[in-house]
Amino acid sequence: MLGAFFDALQLPRVTLIAHDSGAVIASSLAAAHPERVSRLVLFDTDAPGHVVRSAVVFQKILEFPGAAHLVAELMRIPGYSGLPSGQRFPPTAP
């Protein structure tokens, strides 16, 4: 699911920095698809084997056709992603 999100953003390889419950998702992606992750930074992570219900729900949502593309488009809306005004995601070359 996270891989589909990166595909929708046209990001073939990423550096993942993950915190808390997100570290479970990030480490799962890195283990399953090491070719997609150039670097992995995990901090304040959950206990091994712990499954966060909200993460499972988000993964299920991303299984719907077009969901990853929709989230990627939302990230491009100024202010929606928390990026400074006028900055797009993914960043474009100057």
C-alpha cells in the first residue's frame, strides 16, 4: 500500500523516516521491498509484533482502486500537506 502511494507520487526510491506506529509500516515496506528504500530511520517505535489498528485501517483504505492516487493528489494541494505555501510535493526542479 505504501509502495502504491510512492508510485502515485512518482517516487521509485525513497528515504523513509518513521516514528511510533509509522515505523511498523516503514520497516515492513523496507523488508518486503528493499529496492524501494535507500535509507530507513526509525525512532520511538512500537514493540515488535504489535499491530496498530489505525495503521491496518489506513492500509485497507489504500487497497481501494485509486486511493493512493487520491492521497497523492491531496498532498499536492497547497497547505494540505503541511508544506510551506507555494511548495509542491513532490518538489519540482527549479
